[in-house]
Amino acid sequence: MDNMEFLFWIVPAASVCGLLFALNRGLNVLKAPEGSERMVAISGSIRKGANAYLGRQYKTVGIFFAAMFVILGIMSFLGFLTPFVPFAFLSGGFFSGLSGFIGMKIATAANARTAYASSQNLNRGLRVAFAGGSVMGFTVVGLGMLDLSIWYILLKFVFYTADNAAVLQLVQEGLTVSDAQIQLMSQAMLTFGMGASSMALFARVGGGIFTKAADVGADLVGKVEAGIPEDDPRNPAVIADNVGDNVGDVAGMGADLYESYVGSVIATIALAVSAGYGIAGALVPMIIAAAGILISIVGTVFVRCKENASDKELLGALRKGTWISSALIAAAAFAAVKFLLADNKSVEAGMGVCGAILSGLVAGVAIGFFTEYYTSDVYKPTKKLAGSSKTGSATIIISGISLGMASTAIPVIIVGISVLISFLCAGGSFGADFAANFSKGLYGIGLSAVGMLSTLGITLATDAYGPIADNAGGIAEMSGLPPEVRERTDKLDGLGNTTAATGKGFAIGSAALTALALIVAYIDEIALKLKEAPELLHKILGDGSAAQTVEEIRAALMEQFTLTNPPVLVGLFIGAMLPFLFSSMTMNAVGRAAQSVVVEVRRQFKEIKGLLTGEPGAEADYAACVDICTKGAQKEMIAPAVVGVVSPLVVGLILGVNGVVGMLAGATATGFVLAVMMSNAGGAWDNAKKHIEAGNFGGKHSEEHKASVVGDTVGDPFKDTSGPSINILIKLLSMVSIVFAGLVLSVNLVGGC
Amino acid sequence: MDNMEFLFWIVPAASVCGLLFALNRGLNVLKAPEGSERMVAISGSIRKGANAYLGRQYKTVGIFFAAMFVILGIMSFLGFLTPFVPFAFLSGGFFSGLSGFIGMKIATAANARTAYASSQNLNRGLRVAFAGGSVMGFTVVGLGMLDLSIWYILLKFVFYTADNAAVLQLVQEGLTVSDAQIQLMSQAMLTFGMGASSMALFARVGGGIFTKAADVGADLVGKVEAGIPEDDPRNPAVIADNVGDNVGDVAGMGADLYESYVGSVIATIALAVSAGYGIAGALVPMIIAAAGILISIVGTVFVRCKENASDKELLGALRKGTWISSALIAAAAFAAVKFLLADNKSVEAGMGVCGAILSGLVAGVAIGFFTEYYTSDVYKPTKKLAGSSKTGSATIIISGISLGMASTAIPVIIVGISVLISFLCAGGSFGADFAANFSKGLYGIGLSAVGMLSTLGITLATDAYGPIADNAGGIAEMSGLPPEVRERTDKLDGLGNTTAATGKGFAIGSAALTALALIVAYIDEIALKLKEAPELLHKILGDGSAAQTVEEIRAALMEQFTLTNPPVLVGLFIGAMLPFLFSSMTMNAVGRAAQSVVVEVRRQFKEIKGLLTGEPGAEADYAACVDICTKGAQKEMIAPAVVGVVSPLVVGLILGVNGVVGMLAGATATGFVLAVMMSNAGGAWDNAKKHIEAGNFGGKHSEEHKASVVGDTVGDPFKDTSGPSINILIKLLSMVSIVFAGLVLSVNLVGGC
């Protein structure tokens, strides 16, 4: 199938198309009028705050990346890593940060424009906001595939050419040229994934801390204590709150999904050779992703609504785009696989691989649906949650946590079914002979993650559109637009909550599948390393082991990764604990930052005469709150990031490879469950509050409403800081393990593997 | 070492000593005067409520046990189980329930007597409350070892005598007579563990729902809404609250620890034969437990204090007893192991086993200390938590959850170290040859759990003493005793919170270790079953497998339990989800039951004229609240119990043995972390509230206090219902898996193992 390699060029081509489409959408947004002077001014403050924040964040992150570059450079120099690794790491971080930055830029430009367009009619508002979201969506997929393409071209056509010494050596050992190339490329590729993960962690955690500190601070003092409405210009934290939507929900989420997207593709590429599918197998995930970009562009055409559309029709408009894309991608997968893999092994195997992709696609949609079921006030769970406010804030908290915990069952089962199906479809088998074909099966698990994320361009567009509509509502409120405008933006925003929930379902589901694929990529990396170092091989597999080929070494390793092996078990416990520790740090960070915002808002209400009563001339000091949030987020995002990077190293050095595998499995399983729980509890609290505000259970200003605000406030860091950050954590742990595999193998204290 | 078997008789002897000591302490309590007529009356209502509750609970549980008896009977009849199993199941449930019942009886007798004794002086109060707690402690350990002894005697000396056919067959296969006996006995023993687990689940969950529904209801309406103090007789839920302390914190906790205690011993017995230690190895855990009973009796002598003792001196008095017992048990373990195992293998192995016991003992104390560190307001975390009330209830909730999550790190590391040390000490090895000696090592993990729980008699006494002191405080308040009496009982009660935290640390730590030992016992059971059924063996290990002996089968099985095997992974995800689902159900149950209490209390305040203002003649209808709690608990405890029993069956039937092992490991790791998080968050909220009530951060009636009450209310189901129930869940899952192993092997849908 090596002659099919020209198909690779579809990938950079699709990525350029995606970027051009993003550019087109962006220009479209900028063409729209921004509205009154007041609207321009407010939007300007938000933009200024967001820029200031991101500027500082990139500075802090820059120091981290510089340090990692030096560490990776030294490790390359010592021979633990190939020389490309430090640069791959930087590029992953750069592109991930860039997609967040562009998304944020356009979102802050689209907010006032959406408000103005909504003052004309609902469809225009939807179109502007969705165009803004599309820039984010297509920048992420476009830059993701561009970075991948650049490395692919560099490594394959410049460095690891057919006459490269490393390639020749592997060819001598029996690999084909292209298999050897893929194997050599995968380390650098995975490191670029690690760069993207690190960046995503900072963006998600830092942005999440910023946005929730501002939100919690604004709500607690403004809404609850002072009793003024949301987005009231008297509230000193209101601009910070709007800035937060952009740096957290847009830039943070962009970096997050960039990383999932790229991570799932490179993990699958890394598994292709050991699965026996060679270069064709490596091309499948890339081509599916490329097809997904083109198809998503088509899907966006269908997102439009008529004037005065009902909530249901609005949702239908967004859904239509996604569903059409999903159907098209299924067809594309079928074609791509048939073409690439059909005569490589057998038609059945090819179609099986296709089944793996579909299982991921279906699982993503199903998880999205159940996320919505548990978090939308159209359904029973959130309605009941709103009802528990009747007995006060404590009962709504208990019920919300309980709802979140219950909502973990179905996604776990969906992911479980998807894992089993994609494993079997791709050629794996259960039972006694599972070891024989497990590489094929695990390649299938990777593909199911790729399938789930293939429509990311449009799902992310529908997701990122939410914060833009949210901001637009704030601007409409603050600039005194007529109430029907606010009603329209509220409609758009409410819809955004639902699509955000669906988007989160995708993000979490794909993170679990990608993490599983990365665990296997880690084991592959260890097997490759052991093959190169016979003395380590004997130390780890025992002198009696006859394992020589990579396959034999991998099989021997897997026998050690059994759950009855104490280092594996201890690793599992540590892994199960890490998402908790990590969430504790991120929540605490929000709590601390929010407390300083609360203190500042209270101070301004007290010290600025006439502010609360709304006397003319009494203006809140918005910049002070933005500044507090920025500083808080900067300071607080370091420690959680360090946990993510250092844990695999410490566990590896003490418990060895067995401990690392246990830790990765534990962190993935528990992290998945905890992330679902936190995201869904937070989403449900948010919508329960909105349900009450819509006039149920006493409506606004009732005791029930106060209780629901407490629920929403607790839920904010759950759903926008800690929960989504766990997705990144579990992948970062795997990526770091892979990159530092050589180091861990050479030095470990407890002995054994 | 068969000639050492007379040593077994130490076990029933020690159990009788324990029971006699409990009787002596009980009579001692009953001798003490009960105080004024009003005190007798209040204590009478509490007793009546508690009796009524337990009566109904046993009826509901009776139905479950009858159903299970029939199911197990049919399975025995069909040959899946030995005929003893149904009876063993009943006996485990009976003795577990009995210890809870006796403990509750004496606790409800000791409450007024403690209040009266405290009106004389602090030391007398301490002595009466501690005597009451001792009855619970020694009933649990006494009945636990009695039940074990009865089954041991019945099975070994009556049924599986040396000329029994089953024994003879195993002897023909190469086992010694006593090894064959132990192997045959272990199934019935483990079933009696399952009976105790089931009972414990009902008692913990039902009692937990009762106590927290009452507590939350009383606090929310009484303290927060109406602003009346805790334990005020005007509050209609006040008696239900006191009843709850007895049915939840005493009877529920008694059944819980009965089950941990017995579970750790029988799991270790089940591992003794495969570890190669034979009958001597089976005797070690029993004799350590027996020695623990006797030593704990000695330890109780040291629990006394001088009048006007400071908090520190009081804690010192309780600690002294525990520490002396721990030191003595270490010496006893040394002696017992030297005597029993020294010439069985080698002196080194014997001493290694001793190290395993000690590692558990030390781990228990260490976890207890860190539990206290995170939950006592003497230390920084809880003080900081109290401070976060300044910004309202939302921030104290966020900080509390965050504290609980952070507090999971150290216990995980302690358990991890203990697992590694006890595994190595007992003769296991890491790395390539870990499979060779892993049975010995895992036997060591079981012993470390036994070591941790060996001093249960006295640790449980110091733990159960807390609710008695709590009740005494309530009675002092309601019967209008002078304020200095309430101060003294508050001192005793505050101490009880600390010892309860320590007790919970032991319960959680030992649950994790016991569950790990039970997972291995499960694998042993599967290996034994496969040996008996060659056609299953071929189906599961593949036709190519040459495994014939139990050891070989076990080794072959372990290779399948690798983390890269998809059914194992999917099981792991499901296992990680189960504690969340289970906690959701238990918390929801508390929420629902509490809401009905809130409604009832509000109704009484509204409808009973003069109740709130305290006019004479206006009496609250206490019985109505007790009744609501009872009904709520009965209804709500069924579903979570069903999850515990049904999950291993469903997972086993669909995913096979691989899935079950994954599920057990996932549930143990995640369950441990979640239980620690919930218990510690709840404990810290409770003490943060007490810290504020002591005059910090604005003291009582401040906004800070109101916020802290919300925290405490959320924490109640965390620490007293869901958290501790998870300990039982993770062991019940293993026990059910073992008992239904034969069924799962014969029928499973996905195929493979």
C-alpha cells in the first residue's frame, strides 16, 4: 500500500481548507457592524482584559516551555530521546496556544456584533455567533492537522529518508522502509502531543481559574448579597466575568480539544505499525481527520434558523449541521478504509476497522445525548434538582453531587461497549488468545477516538458559539439594549449551554479512548526501548526470558501488567488518587482566587459612593477585578501542572514500568468517572438555576433561587475548571510517561519492571 | 506443624473472654444511676425509637436474607456451591446483626447514665461512656471470632474429617490432610463473610440514611431557619436525631467493622494454603486476632482521666489504651509467628510474615493520624476551611470538597507502602519472577489487614463511645441539667469526633487491604473450580494451555488479568464507576428522607401553636419524625444493596472472569479514594462548624456560622452514610464474586475468561 502514500497530501490540503474557511468566517464576523458606542466600549474592555490575560499566561507558560526544552534537550543529548523531541514539544505547545489565541481574538470581536445582530433578528444573531464559533472550530482542526503534516513531511521526507542510518537498521531487522519510518517518527509525534497537552493544561487550568473566580465573585456578592441582576454594570466583576468566558470557555476549551484531536490521531498512528497495518494504517486516522474537516465545512452550511425560532428549532438548526456531518463522515470512513486497507489484509479486516471508527462516532453522539439528558432542564433530573432547592442550599448541593455521580454510569457503559466493539471489529479477540491479536484491536480503540473527534470542526463551532452568545447577552444588558434583544441572546445562550454539554461529552469520551490508546503506545515504546538495550531487557524480563522481537517483548511485558502484581496495584491506587488531588488543587485555586474577588467587589460596593444605587458618575473599577483574576490564575496554575508532569516520573522512578502502567490505567478510569461527575453536576446546577429564574419554584429573588445560586456557584469550578482539566491530565500523564520512558527504564528504585 | 493445631483453641477461648468482658462492662453501665425522671423519659424515647427502627430493619433485611438463602440453596442443590454455603451466609448475617443490636442496646442505656455521671465529674462521665463503647467493641470482636470458631469446628472436626471423601480426593492429588481441609473450608467461610457484608451494608446504609435524614432535617429547620440551638427540645426532629446516632453510628458502625474484622481474617485463611504455609498459616491470622482481643481488654484498663482534664489529656487517656495495645500486639505477633511458622519454612520467612502484620498495624495508626490532621480543628486544614465561611456557603462547600480530595493522597501512599512492604516481607518478589512467589506475598497483604484490625476491640470502644457522649449531651440539654454538665459532655463528644475519625481511617484502610486479599481469594477460587472442570479450563485458558495444577492455572489466569486486555479494562472502568453510582444512591436517599423531615418539622413549627416560643404545654410530636426517618431508611436501603449484590453477577455473566477482576480492582482503588474523600470532607466540615461555634470567625449566629452549617449538612451524608458504606461495598463485591464464581464460569456471554 506504499504507493498510496500520495493520499497523505489530502491531509495538509484539508488543513489549509479548514484554515481558509476559518479566515473566511472570521472576515465575515468582522464585516458585521459592532453597534453603539457604548457597545464598542464594553467589548473593547473585554478584549483588553482578555488580551492582557493571555499575554501574561503565555509569558508564564513560556518559562515552563523553556525549562522543558532545556530538560528535553539534555535528555536528547544523553541519548534518551531523538533530537527532534525538544522541537516537537515546542511546536505542539505553540500551535495549541495559537488556536486558543485566534479563537479568543475572534470571540471577543464577535460578542458585540452578535448583540447588535440580535437586535435585528434571531437568525442574524445566530449566524454571527456561529461564525465566531466556527473560527475557533476550524482553527483548531486546521492547525492541528497542519502541525501534524509539517512533522510528517519533515520527518518522513527530510530526516528519516530511506537511506537514513536508523531506518536502514530497522529495515535490516525485518521492517519495511515505511514501517521503519513510522516507528521512528512516532516518538517525535508523541512529543508534539505532549507539548499540546502541556499547553492545554495551562490554558484550561489558568483560564478555568480566571473565569470561575470572576464568575463566583460576581455572583456571590452581586446576585446573592446585593441582589442586583447578572451582568449588571454596577457589578465591578462583570467585565472580568465576560473576559473569563473568553479566556476559559473559548481559549481554554480550544487548547483542550486541539490536544484531544491531535492526541487521538498520533496515538493511533503510533499503534499502526505494531497492528501490522503499516503506513496504510497510519494514514487512516489522518485521512479520516482530514475528511472530517472538509465534511464539517459542508455541515456548517445547514446551521441557520427562521426568525422567532423556538428553542427546539434553534437546537435543531445546530444539530442538523452536526448530524449531516456525522452521516457523511461514516460514508467517508467506509471509502477511506476500503481504499487503504482492503487489500492490505482482507476486506473483512478493512470493514472491521471501519466499524471501530463508527463505534466511536456513535459513542460520542450517545454520550452527548446523555450529558444533555442529565444537565438540561427539559429532562427530569435537572427539574428534580431545581425542586430540591425548596429545602435550601444544602439539599441542592447534596442532590447535585448525587446527580453527577449517577450520571457517570451510562457514559462508562457506552465507552465500555465502544472499547469492546472497536477492539473486536479491528481484529482483536478476547479470551485465551487475546494476546495474539491485541495490537490490531487496540489500534481499533485508537480509531474509535479518531472517529469520535472526526467532526470536531463543527461540534467545536457549536460549542464555542455558546460563550460568544453569553458575552453578547452581557453586552446587551450593560449597554441598555431593549429587553427583547436580551431575550434573543438568552435564547442563543441557553442553547449554548446544551451544545457545550454535548461538546464536553465528546471531550471526555475521546479523552478516555485516547488515553487508553496512549497507554498501549507507552507499552510499545517500552518494548522498542528494551529491544535496543539487551541488558535492560534481561533486568526487566528476567534472565530466563526468550523474548527477542518487539512482539515477544510486548507479550512478556503484558504478563507483568496483571492486576495481581503489587507495583501495578499500587500504581492503580495512585492513579485513582491523582484526579482527586489534581481537582482539589484546581478547585482550591478557584476558591482562593474567588475569595479575593469577593473581597474586592465588597470593597468597591462599600467605598465607591453611589455605585450600588446606580447614581450617575459612580463607576465600578472593572480593571481591578480583571487584574486580581489574572494574578490569581497565573499563580495558581503552576502547581497542578507540575503534578501532571512530575507524577509519571516519580511513580516510574520508584515503581518502574509496572507502576506507571497501573497509574495510567487508574488515572484514566477514575479520571473519566470524576470528570463526568463534575461536569454534569456543574451543568445541572447551572440549568437548575436557570429553570428557577424562568419562573419555576418561586422564580427570581425567592429563597429557592438563592439556594440554586449556591449550587451554581459550587458547580462553576466543577464544570469549567476541574472537570474538563481532568481530560487533559489523563492524556498528559500518558504523554509524559512515553517521553520519559527511556529515563524510567534506566533508573528505578524498587526493582523489577 | 499440624501438631500445633491445639493452638486453635485459643481463638474460641479469647472470643468467650471478649464476650464476658463485654458483659461485665455492660453490667457496669447498667449499675450506674440514670438520673432524673426527665432524663429517664428522654432516654426512654430514644430507646423506643431505636428499637422500633432496628425491629423494622431486621424485618426488611430478613426478607433479603430469606431470598438469598433460597437462591444459594438452589445453587448448592445444582452443585455450584457446597451445602454449607446457605447456612454460613445466614450465620454471618445473624452475628453481624446481633453485634449491632447489642451495641445499640447498651448505647441507648448508657446515654442518660453518661449525662448523669458527667454531672458528678468528667472522669465518671468518661468511664460510663467508654464502658458503653467497650460493650460494642468487645461484642464485635467476640462474636466475630465466635462465629469463625463455630464454623471452623463444625467444618474441620465434624464434616471435613480426615476420612471425608472430598478431603481424601484432595489428599490423593497431593495435598496434606489439613491443607485439604482448609481449602474445603474456605468457601463456606467466605460465604459467612458475604452474609456479614450484606448485613453490614443494610445496617450502614439504612442506619446512615436514618441518622443523617434526622440530623439534616433537625439542623436545617431548627438551627438555620428557626435559629434555635442544637438539641433544643422544641425541635421535633431532636429525638429522631438522637435515635439516629444509635442506629447509624453505633449499630451501623458495629456491623461494618464486624465485617471488616471477620473479612480480613477469612480472606487471609483462604490464602494460607496457596501461600504454602498450610494450617499454620491459617492459624496465624486467627491467633493474632485472638491475641488482639485479650490485649485490648488489658488496654481498656488504661482509659481513665483526672477531673477537669484538658482536651489533650482526655485524648491522651484514650490514646494510651490504644497505643499500649498496639505495642503488645506487635510482641504477640512476633511470638505467634515464631512459634507457628518458624520451622515450617525458615526463620526469615516467619519474621517476614511478622513484618507484614506490623506494616498493617503501623499503616492503620498512620492513616488514623492523617485523618485527624485533615479533620480536626487543631490543625491548619480545618481552620482554613472554617475561614472560607467568610465568603459564604458556596466557598465553604468548594473548599471542603477540595480538602477531602487533597486528603486522599497520603492514605493512598500509606496503603501503597504497606502493600509493597507486606508483600515483600511475606516472601513475594517484584519484577520478572513475581509470579513465582506471589501467593506468599499476597498472604502477607491479608495479614497486614489483620494486623491493622487486631486491636479493634479497643479502637472500636473508643470510637463507639463518641455517639454515647453525643447522646448524653443531648439529654443534658433537653432535661435542663446545669451548663457545666453540657460543657463536660461536649468535651467528651468533641473527643469522640477525633476518635471516630481515627476509627474511620482504620475501617477504610483495612477495607482496601482486605478487598485486595479477597480479589486474590477470588482468583484462587476460580483456579480451583477450573481444575475440577477440564472442559471449562480449556475454554478459558485455550486448548494450547498446558496448565494442570492449581498453581499453573493461577499463573495462566494472571496473564489474562493484564491491563491491556479489554474486558479487564472495561471492568476497571465499571468498577471505578460503581462507588460513584452507589454513593449517588445513598446520598439521594438521605436527601429525599431529609426533605420529608424538613417538611414535617416546618409543619409542626407552623401548626403547633406556641412550640417555637416554648410555651408550656406545646409539645413537639417526636414520634412523627422518628417514623418518617424509619420509613425513609427502609425504603431507600434496598436499591444500593441490590447494586452491590447484582453488579458482580452482571459483569461476570457479560464480561467473564477478566471483567470481574478488573471491576474488583477498579472498585477497590476508586472506592478507597472516594471513601477517604467523603469521610474527611464531612469530618472537616463538622469540625469547622464546631470551630466557629467555639467563637472563631464570628461565632454562633453569624453569617459565617450559617455557611458552616450548610457545609456540615452536606458533609453529614458524606461522612456517615456514603463514605463508610463504600468500605462495605468494595468487600461485598469481592465476596459475591467468590460465591457466584461457579455460576459465572459456566455462563458468560462475551466469551473468553
